[in-house]
Amino acid sequence: KMTWQTPKTNWQAADVVSKDDFNRIEGNIQELQDTKETPAGAQAKANTAEANAKAYTNAHEQKAAPHSGHETPAGAQAKATAAAGAVQAQLNAHLAETTQNAHLAKNIGIEDAAGNFTVTDVEGALNELFTNVSNGKNLIASAITGKGVSASGSDTFAQLANKINSIQTFKYASGTFTESASIPERYVWNVTGLVFTPRVIIVKYRVSGYSLDYVTFGATGLIAFDGWVRNPPGWAGEGKGGGVSNFQYGSFKIHAPARTMDAGTLTWYAWGK
């Protein structure tokens, strides 16, 4: 059995209707349908009213009129008949509502104290909700498509959620190691604490005997992609260069070249997923 749930009455134009909202609306409509007066219930009330009237009449028929103006059996019967007729009329009207399309949504009003709808009936409100949901889905689909994943406003919410999760995005982190003395050959720095698996790494440092820092494709930079390490050409220690290794979620290693490095700051940049 459905139970009545408090309606949401603070809808805004940008709100997105969820499955829970539709379930609540449909459930409340069903609750109204289930708790309405039934033909059988109305007939039972009519029968009770008629029986009470007859019992009242029968009781008065056994009594003598104690004074003028006392209800006569005929008068009591007339009132009982009138009451039964009124109940029967209500019953007949209600029975007519059981015909097909008697309870159309367009004939059921809504209370919209917050003014969220421009209509006053259930069917119109549902149409407005559907339009708002459709427009919202189109906006979401357009944003997803703009990120390189094809999407349509006709997709289900589950499909849109899956497509959002499939959007490829790179994460970025950077850091430094500061050394107060020259770095010996083949020294290793451990980079940890990343929240992704590094794919692209760039390291900047200074080799003894050079007056400039070199970055990426400079004379003494290092670049790594998916574990492939390349020492850029153009300096004498190329064949003995350092590198980057141990690509894994959260960390990687930087290896100093087979050549002394000046004291100072080594800077690394990492991108990944």
C-alpha cells in the first residue's frame, strides 16, 4: 500500500527531477486514488441511512403523539426517504466517475503555494517537469560532448552518468628537492604521495660546470612517457644520463646522471591519470 509523502514545493527552473521525485508524485496520485470514496462504501452509507430512518419511523409508530406537532410516522418516513434519496444521488454521481477517464490528471488540481508551476493541474505540472528534465539532460549531454565523449539528451540518466565517468582527464603535480651540497652520481630521489599514476614527467636540474638550468628538451633535462626514458641530446654526458623509473600509482623515482650535480633545487613535474 502506498503512503502519502510530503510533496516538494520549492522547485526551481534549474532543478533536475530524479527517479525518487517521479516515484513520490506517482505514489501520491495512487494514494489519492486508493483512499477516495468507493461505490461500495457510498452504498453502505446509503443503506445505513435508510435503515436508521426506518428504525426511527417504526419506533414512532409505536407511540401516541404526546402533543400537537409531534413527528408523525408519515413525516418521519418522508424525511427518511429524502435522506436516502440524497445519499443515492451522491452515490450515482460517484458511480459515474468510475467510467473511463473519469479521473484524468488534467482534472486533478495541485496546491502550489511556492509558485513553482505555471499550471494548476497534475497533467500540466507533469508536462512542465518533463520539459525541465529534458532541457537539463540536453545541457548535460552538450557538456559531456564538449569533453570529447558523444552524448545525447535522449540518453538515460544511467547512460549519462557512465559517459561522465568515461571522460579522460589528466591530473598534475609538481615538487622540488633542495640539496645543500653537490649530488653524487646515480643518486636517487623518491617521489611519493601522488593521487594518480604518472605518465609524463619532466625534471629540471643543473649539472656541474654549466651556468644554466635546463628544462625538458634542454641540454640536461629528462623526459619520460609511459616508462620510456630519454636523455635529450646535446651534452657530453648523454650516454651516462640519469632517468626516471618505477612508474606506479602514487610514486616514481628520479635518478641522477653519472655526473656530479650542483647543490641547489631539482624540480619535477608530473602528469597522469
